[in-house]
Amino acid sequence: MKKVLFAYYPLKIHYNHGVALLSSILEAKGIKVYVLEIDQLLDIKKPIKELEIDFIGFSIVTSQEYIYCLPHMIEAKKMEIPVLVGGIYPRRGAFIDPAGYDYVCRGEGEILGDFILNGKTEVFDSPYLHENLDNLPMPDINHLTGYEFDRDIHFLKGLRIIPYHSSRGCPHLCSFCEVRFQPQKIRIKSTIRQDMDFLAKKFNPDLFHIMDELLPYYNENWVETFDGNPYPFLCYIRPDIKGDQLKFLIDNGLKITIFGVESGDENYRNEVLKKNVLDADIYRTAGMLQAHGILYVPFYMYGTPFETEEMVRKTIGMARGVGGHPIIWKYEDLEKRVFSIEPKLLERYSKRIKMSKESVMETLNDVSVNVISNIYGFLAYQLSSSGLFIRDIYGDGSYWSQKLIELCKEFGMKKYYGSMRKNFGSKFNEKYGLREYNSIIGREV
């Protein structure tokens, strides 16, 4: 019997839907599955040896989880068993250190069993999309207590909450959202009522957390299937949801909802963040939720590209006006980890600056570092209170000089600067308008 160990790092909740679903799929094929949370783990080699594991798979959702998992991935690969990586983080095309994996799944992983049992690599060769959600088993959630999902929101604490997915996909392409890296195609289960009845009898939850990227209340088939739901639930909506759609959800058990406003500046929200939501819709939805006694959590962001102090004030003002239980997140550029640098290029750069490739790789693995790579070379930089700090840069100087000015404008930085790995002399500084600050060179923009 083949043995697989799935490992993940729990950040907000002690649950991983992808791992739970794959566990059920693989177990049905006669593959023994073990699941390991690695937040307290010191040595990944111990469970691999003790359980005599044949494959180990790491599920990574965020940049932070990547950096927590990476040392364990590297240690596992040294043991010469296949190391597999999947999840939302690699699905967006994010960089993964080759020292930490053998195979990366950039799509959905439901056909992983074909690889484990027969060596077929289709699940890794191209992004796989699972069409029919009805032929999937229920995720393995037997270990859940129901108290894993409060997400540090005070009115969720103490509630027994059970997760459920009724669909996949989202038709919107907001510029800041992780979901845009996933398949847009909307796929809906036809067994929603039966599934929720089963889970209700098994767990007797206080609340279902329907974890769809966006509840498909806009889809007639989903509405027809969900109509008559007797169970209270929490879900994600958009603030421009139509009044009749919201009333349908309320009539069918909606108790708590989360939606993204992002910015208090309507033009910026729609032109830059591509949210396509009007202020009037936000206030209308909030008013309707208040009138029906529905708890709601609006999400906002700060530190977004081209954001001004006036925009920040508008966001704070809207958070107060919309009410509910607002949460303001620090913006993260999801594309800053999406890059690919040829090994030969890294080797040339390492030789040029007289540093090991391992030292350069430390910069690339640092999740606080933004990386851009293209035909002109690559740039690794960080944003600080002093300006845009260049960690590494290589390639076409004219291109990157202009690119740095554009980045400073995007993030509201007044200068870029960095330490010289190699002294190119005063003519180099003069060519690109640079000044020397002791051992630092830079430019005000």
C-alpha cells in the first residue's frame, strides 16, 4: 500500500480544504493518507521515517506559509522521496525554490492518485480543472471539532462551525484578489441539500461556513438547489448584490456575511482595483443587512498602489459609515512572488557579484521582497519608509532605471536606493542619474 503524508502550516484555522478533499479521494483508491500540521514540528524527517512514507505533499496557501514550509520541504527532498507542492500559492504561479520540491501542481489536484499509483504526471504537466464536482467525495473532516473557524472575529467565538463548498469559481477579476489566479469557470454541486443534511446530522453545527470564493446567488441552478435551506450559514458576497438576491439568502438562512469594499474612494476602487462596485450599492447592502439583523464584516485595504492620504481618509470614513464589524487589511501585491529566473542567469549574476547562488536564493525566498523578472533581467526590491530599496538587480540598465522610477510613483516613494555589489564608477552613476550616499547609491524621483 502506498503511503502519502500531507503537510501544511495552519495560520488562521486548523483546517485545509484541499488536503481534506484529497485525503478522501486517495483513501478511496487504497492509498494510506496521513495529515500533519507543521506549526509545532521541529524535524520533518522523523514522521517520514516512522510512517515509512512514499510521497510527501505540501499544501501552501499564502506567502507566509511558503516560507514556513520551505525548510521542511528542503529536508524532505534530501530524503530522496518525491516531494509534491500544491495549493493556492503555487496556483498563482508563485516562485518555489527548486531545492524544496520534485513536482509542482499549478492546477486542481483531484487526479493526484493517477501519479501515485501509476506514475502519470498529467496533474503536474498542465493546470488541471475538475469539471464535475458531484463525483467528488465529501472531504475528510472527521477530525474537526467545529471550533476551528472563528478567524479572530469575536461573534464567531464559541460557535460550532462546519465548512462546506457548494461551488468553485468567480466571474470577477478584481486586481488584488487571489481568486483571479484560479479557474473562472463556475462549477456548482447539485447535491448541496443532501450534503448539508448529512453534515448537520453528523456535527449538529451552530453555523455552516459556506467557503465558496463567491456564493453563486446569481446562478439560477444554484438558487433552485439551495432554495429551502433550513440551516444558518456564513458566506462571502459582493456589496453590489441585488436586493432580491440578498433577500433570498436571508430567507434561506443567512446569518453572517463578509464582503469586500477595499477602498473608500469610488473611482480608485473601480479604476485601479477593478472592483466595479458603487458607493450607493455598498450603503444599500449594509442598510438591508442592518434592517434584517444580519451581522456583516466589510473588508478594507490600505497601502494599495497609487493610494494617497486623501484616499486613506475616505476609506476610514466609509468604514465608519458602512458600519458592521470592519477589518482593514494591509495590501499585499500577489504578483510580487510570480517570477521565474533561469538558472544560468542566476549563475552569471552570482559570479558577477562574487556571491554564492545560495546567498542570492535567500533573497528570492524572502517573502518581504518583491521580484520582477522578464527578458530584460530581474529586479528584487523592498518597500521601506526611506524609499524603494534594491536588493538585487541584473540586466538592461536603461530598462530597469525607467522601471524603478515607475515603481516609485506606483508606491508613493520619493527615491530608490541600494548598495553596490560591484563598483562601476562615476560614469555609471552619471548615466543613470545616481548619487552616492557613502556606500549607497540612489536617485530621488
